[in-house]
Amino acid sequence: MTIALDIRSVGKSFPGVRALRDVSVTIAGGEIVAIVGENGAGKSTLLKILSGDYRLDEGSVALDGAALGRATPLECRDAGFRLVRQEPEIVPFVSVLENIFVGEMPRGRLGRVDFARMRREAEDMLARYGFAGFLDLDQEGRTLSPAQMQLVEILRALKPGVRVVAFDEPTSSLTQTETERLFALIRQLKADGLAVIYVSHRLHEIMEISGRVFVLKDGVPTGDLAIGETSEDEIVRLMVGRDLEAHGLNRVAATPGAVVLEVRNISSRWHRDVSFSIRAGEIVGFAGLVGAGRTELAKVIFGEYPRTGGEILIDGKPVTVRSPSDGIRAGMGLAPEDRKTEGLILVRSVMENASMAVFRRLSRWGILRQAEMFDTVEPLVRKLAIKTPSLDTEVGKLSGGNQQKVVLARWLAASPRVLILDEPTRAVDVGAKTEIYRLIDDLAKSGLAIMMISSEMPELLSMSDRIIVMKDGMISEPIEKAAATEERIVNLALGTTA
């Protein structure tokens, strides 16, 4: 195979931080190489060097023999490198079609944008890669689901002249079915002779899709291994420098207590006659495909979205929930799927973010009492082992796993009876994921009723006491842990029989 990307002895430093040191790896056309490491290992820095966002300090990068290490983003793109970013950049008030071709719209006669050509090329790409019908090319970007936004980001990359495509956590917003479609797309890119870089914290995906895995720890390479000659356990050891007995947590739940949350015949714009209950100490997992209504159900229950019928009971008593403030007063907390835009204010401090749900309690005459904020948050930071330089550090400067812990700290401060977790380990590294699983398990054992939405099948199967599958705004009968299988869940999500 011909080497497409040649990275030699690359180094990169920032003030007080050595981000990369002596990184060398080659990737051939028709090869899929995974790059793994804990948050802060240097993965993102390396991708930003390849995309032209950063300039390397040492070493060299060449694509098909042409130097890239000090190129601009436009030069890297023109050379054939494309990065599918973890957080899609969508223009909200223009069409999907225009979003796909943003910055690269083909021109026809008199220099006018050739929309007919754009539509043909977009439809051809959707059909070629197995996503026909998944996107309405005329809908506005702001109306897209996270999975659809991710697909738009991918289609932007697949333009003529591309030689290397890097995927940064591409499945963080996808269900298992959509992940399988993505893998089919990536395999097609491999068959077309492209070099593919796959960055993910999901080791089972890496074992399935990659031919090699390149491991970084603290900016230094610790392994370059053929997938057929390694294991998840070995990869974890190279990533974290220690053994983790389990990447997940096959929890053994205590006997649940009385019913805490009861949802009776909830209807909304997205749902029809939804009823279920969750008991104290119980984790009920919610599975389903993108568009099944899981996130919307969480927001309806919490009061963020309106309901058109049904009722919600906490500890057997009906509660009025018309807003998130009502949800909090009723004893509920919601950790949303997109923590960066919905769960946190990234430019505010850890202390402010962690105490946000109890500002009213910590205020006097409309002024927040800093000492009480500190006394509320500091024990939670210690309890959850949040790694932060100080409570005054901007939360946006923390790793993904620590950001998620800040969201959990906020709800612990509010002492809820019900905790709703939407994709609680999205885009966090394997070490932080294990810590979050243990925290969730501890919260359940303390008596919380937990509703957990997840698109990761191993997470659902290992963490849930019961699993409810959603399809088209309706739910299945709960599946007890002992009877839950991946095949059964997928069949219910698709509406097929086992």
C-alpha cells in the first residue's frame, strides 16, 4: 500500500504544557487506523496539526509527499485532508444542502451557485453511503437532530480530492443502527483507497472497525498495534498506565424500594400514551433509534417541553411540571445529552456551574453568597473526584469526563429524588467512563430513581436494572436485566420480530 500520511517526530508545546512529544506514525491509503488515549493525551492536538488549526513545533507531516505541518487550514483541505469534527458546525438558518457545501459551493454560468449540481451530488453521496432518505436537503440546519448534524459534517468531508479522512468521536450522537451505517460508510472509504483516522473512546468500536490502533499517553506514543494482535485490556493499559478490571460496571443492584417516579399516559408532540415507573435505587435504561423520542420524553418529564396529556407523580403525589423550575421543585434533575450547550456555561467557573440548581437557596436579597457556594460545592468536588485546578476554573477548560461530573455535582447539590441522565458518558475517556459508572451506581444505592438514556448497548446492558425500548414515541414493556439481550433490544427498536 502507498503511504498517504507520514507523521515523523512531531512535537507541540503550549505555555507550561508539552502536548505532543516525538509522535511518529504512517497511514496508508486503504487503511483504517484508530488513535486512542485518555482526555488530554494529545489526540485533538494532533488532529488540529493535521487540519492546519495548529502549527507543529518539531518534526514533519506529509500527505502524499507534500509537507503539511505548517500549512493553513485551507491548504490542508486542498491537499486532501478532511476532519469530521466531534461537534458539528451547522449554520442554523440555511438548508441542509447549503450546509453540506458551505464554503465550497459549485458555480455555474455567470458565476451563480449551481444548486442543481449540489443536489445531485448530495443525493448521490447519500445513496452511495447508505443514508438515502435520512436527510431532507431542504430543511434548515437548526432543525436537525445530533445524528443528522453529524452526517452533514461527514458529507462535507467527502468531496473530490480527499485522501485522508479523520473522524473525531463520530458515534457520540448515533444509535447502534446509525453506527453500523457509519461503519459501512467508513469501509467504503477504505475500499476506495482513502486513509482513515478513527478517534474514539469506545474500544469495542475500535476493535470492530480498525486495522491498527495507535495509543497516546500524555502526548507520548505508547503503542502502535495490529488489532488482530491486541486486546481491549492491553489498549487500556497503554492508555492509562494501569489495569482496569472492567471498562464498564456490571452492577449488582440492591433490592429497589418504593415507586418514586410514575409517568401515566403522557402524550406530547412526540409521544403517545407513555406510562412507566421507576423505584428508589433503580436504574431504568431507555434504548431506541434516533428520532424514537427518548430525549424529548426526558424533557417533557422535566418540564422543558410541553405535554398535551397525562400526569407525573413523585412519591405517589401528582406534581405540576410546566417548566424546568417546576421540575427541580418537584425533586427532579436532568443531565442533558449535549452538556456543552445545554448542561454547562463553559465560560463560567466550576463553582458557579455546580451550584446553579440551588442559586435561590444560596442567595440573599438577590446576591449570591460566595462562602455558602464554596461550602456547597467543595465537598461535592472531592466526593466526585473532579480534577480541576480550583473551583474558580472555567468549566470549559476541564476534560469531558470532569465536565460531566460537574453536571452531576449540580444535581447532587439540589438533592433530587429523580435523576434523568441523557447519554451520561458521551465523549468521555475509558477511565472517566468507569468513574462515572461507579458514581451512578452509588447514586442508585443511595436511593435515587434514575432514568438513563443511552445509545451504547454495553452501557445499557451492564448498568440498567430494567430496559425500556422506544419506537416512534411509544415504549415497550420493561425488559428485566436477566432477560435483556442486544438482539431483543434492536428488534424492538426496529419494530421487527426476533
